[in-house]
Amino acid sequence: MKATVRIIHPMQDTAEDLDGDTLLLSSDAARIANVTPATVRYWTTTGKLRAKRTPSGVRLIRYSDLKRVIAERSASAAASKR
């Protein structure tokens, strides 16, 4: 099955509307993760977050991978507050 590239419309779509195979632009992934696009680029460069690259260099991030990174960040933040 071919993955769907989806551009998020902040006034219409929520993260709950997405399935795990949806591919997001890095700017949309940043919006969902509540970080800057530069942070998403850093995560992909360092390997923390997997991304596919289009021939023109655009990063596409699978929503399920983004959810994993968000969960890891939440767990790390909760552990540091103890």
C-alpha cells in the first residue's frame, strides 16, 4: 500500500485524524510535536526521527515515527521531574 502525503490544515485537522502511515511534511510534524521545524530537521539528521527524502530534498515523516519520538520526549520529561 502506498503511503499518503498529507498537508495538515491546523484549523481543520487534528492529530487524531491521522493514521500511522500518513507522511507529514517536516513543518507539519513540528506543529504536531510543538517544536520548531529546525528541531525536526535536527532529529532527522541525528537519526532520532526517520524521514524519507523526496528527489527535491523535502523531508517526509511517518506519523507513527513522530508519535514515538513525542512519547519518548514525554517520558524523559516526566522522569526528569522526579
